[in-house]
Amino acid sequence: MSSENTTQLIGRLAENLAPVRRIPRLRQAVLGVVVLWLVVGALALALRGVRPDLLEVLTPGSAFVVILIGLALVASGGVLAAMATSVPGREGAARVSLALGLGGVVLAGGVGAILVLREAGPMPTACPFANDVACFAVCCLLALPPALAVLTFVSRGAPYRPLLAVLAATTGAVALGALLVHVSCPATSARHLILGHALAPLVGALLLTLPFRAALKRVAGI
């Protein structure tokens, strides 16, 4: 039985190891997603414009502002959580981001819904449901570029919970789209603001998570 020193043993064991895939820096990736969203947002608002009474509805404590803040928390929390779960050692940041996202869901979908119902008064008898679907569809459409960017980062990382990463990514990305829709849509119907804006991230995540999870598994094998 031949003897070998430690250096030779390590070299022999490392001969057939596959090269380690480098994970991009989290801060740079987050900055890239932000820049991408700003570009998408500028194009979207150039086409849609902003609601004419935007300055008037930006009053502290109003339903519009509460939903706006809630969507911002969902967007930032979801995107950061998805990306942080893909970087070893960033579990703490992922938990904090998830908490922010969940807080945003409660704020936009809960508190915001209650406030908008109080401010709007009785529901109108004729409120086209197609308007709700249209705004929701725009939210999902605007969510595609940031969602693909986040999931590209996830596919190059090492997510310890891939399904959670995809769920957070889709929820956050749809919330980014909902932010743009919220400041551009002139509708004042309570049902529309709740279904088409405030709850869009939750419904969008339900629709997009499984397809994106399947694509991530096929492309990256995770």
C-alpha cells in the first residue's frame, strides 16, 4: 500500500471535481433589477401617463397612499428575498425581506382594502369587471422583465428553497408592475382598486409561480 502526503491526497481528490459556478454579487444584481424596473417604468408611464389627480390623492393616510406603500414593501421584500435565498450566508437578509413583503401584503391587501371601502362608500352597481382584469393583466405584463432578471440570478445561485425563491420573485415582480399601474390608472372604484391593484401581487404569484418554477428546474436543474 503506497503512502502519500496530504498535498498529494488533496490533489488526487480534486482531479475530477467540476469547476465551482461563481455567484454574482447580490448588491450588483439588485442594482441591475432596479435599473431595469426604472427603464420599464419610464416606458410604461410614457405610454400610459399618470393619473390626472395624482398629487391630490397623495395625502398621508389615504387609501391610495397606503396601497402604494404596501405595494412598495411587497415589491422590495419579494425581490430581495428571492435573491438573498440564492446566496449562501444571506439567510438573515432573506428572512428580513420576507417579513417586509408579508407586512406589505397586510398593508396593501388588508388595511388598504378597508380604507378604500370606507372612502369609496357603496359599491357602484355597474362597474365593468373587464377593467379589473385589464389592470391585473398589465401588472403581470410589466412584471415579466424584473421577474426574468431575478430568476436569472436565482438560476446562477444556490437557492436553498427554490420554490420559495420563485414565489417571492413573482410576488415582488407583480408588485413592481402594480406600483406602475396604481399611479397611472385613473379608476376610483373600490372593487377595482382592491382586485386590480392591491391584490394583484398575490393573484399574479399564484398564476406565475408554477410555470416559472418549472422553467427554472428545466434550465438550471434546481
